[in-house]
Amino acid sequence: MNIQNMLTKKLAIVIMVVSAFMIAGCGITAQGLHNHEGYADLESPWWWQAENQTDISIGPSTLRAARWFTDIDDDPEVKALLRAVDGIRVLVYKVGDNSDVFKGSIDQTRTNLVASGWFPVVQVNDKESDELNLIFMKSNGEVIDGLVVLSLSDTEATFVNVIGNIHPDDFSPLM
């Protein structure tokens, strides 16, 4: 295949991907995954009191494109784990003077997650720095539908939701 044909093929692929993003809408962000068992409602009425530093929402279409453009064929275990993830949401807020508000909000979020079938799997309290880190998992017994990480320090609050159908064995190469 000559260079011109290769460039034409790559240009056509890029145009198709960009078109798919424009058409897909909700597939680009994780917001389209509201009905997925692994989607955690992390929204809170208290967030308006904080400065939002980061709000990242990556959905299935974006993850597919990332896998497509990334050379993960050399690592089949990582490839399997990435294929199992349908979406990722990351919210980071500047805490500032709202530390007490965020502590109450974390407690409310924890209560809401447990009431929605999420199981706490890790809790780390650092009394010295007053940091709190929590990890929750939602599973149907065979696969992990989602993971949630809640982290609170004096300077920021971070909320992460990984949405997918992850088999626990997919983590073994990373351990």
C-alpha cells in the first residue's frame, strides 16, 4: 500500500471518529450511563458552595476511541480491564472554608451509596492530616458493576466513579 492510500485511510478513520463523537452525544460522556448499575449518584446540593476545579466525564465512545488509538495489544491483561470499563467520572472541588460542609456531604454521600446497594471496601482516616478516603464497590456477585472513590483533605474533595462490568480477575495483573 502506498503512502497516499495509507494517509487517505487514516484521514477517513479520523473523520469517522469525529463524526461518531458528534452524533453519539451521551456516549462521549459518562452521563449517558445513568441507568447502569455501576453509575453512582455523586451529585450533592452542597457542591454549589465549592469551587469546581475539575469535572471529567468519559463515556463508552471516548473509551473505545482511546483504546483504539492506544497500543495496548502488548498487554492483554490491561486490554481486558480497559474493555470492561464503560465510563469514568471524576469530580474535584476546592474545599477552602467549606471543610465542615464537605464532611457532612461525604457522610450523606456514604449513606446514600450504602442505601443504593454499594458496599464500603476501604476506609482510611488520617487523624494527623484530617484526611478521609473511602472506596465503595457495587457488584452482582460475578462482576463489579462500579467503583466509587471519595477522598477529602483540607484543600480538596475528590469523587471518582468507575462504571463497567469488571471481572475481579482483571485486577490480578495489576496486583
